Amino acid sequence: MTDPIEDLQMRIAHQELAIESLNETVMRQDQMLSNLQAELAILRERLLALQPSPLGEDDGPEPPPPHY
């Protein structure tokens, strides 16, 4: 049978490893989120800068196709 103090020490050691692993995961996800936010800002700027296509500008509504 193990000593209760040794058991607690082993549990604490495992918890410390789990906390370190979770912390690394959170840090990686935070970096990914920051990168995605930066990419989204760039895409938003590009989208707002787009000019409407000159091909879509007609004087009126498009006539129906000939098979109507």
C-alpha cells in the first residue's frame, strides 16, 4: 500500500503536467485566433475596396431569355 503523502505528491505531479499541457493548448489557440482575426481584417478591407463590375451595370432590367 502506498503512503497517502506519496499518493498526493503523485496526483499533484500529474495535475501540474495536465495544467502545463492545457496552458500550451490555450496559448496555441490564442495565437491562431489572433492570426485569423488579422486575416479577417485584411479580407474585410479587400472586400470593401472592391469596385462593382462594369459588366453588371445595364440601363435597365435584363430582358428575358429568348425561350420565354
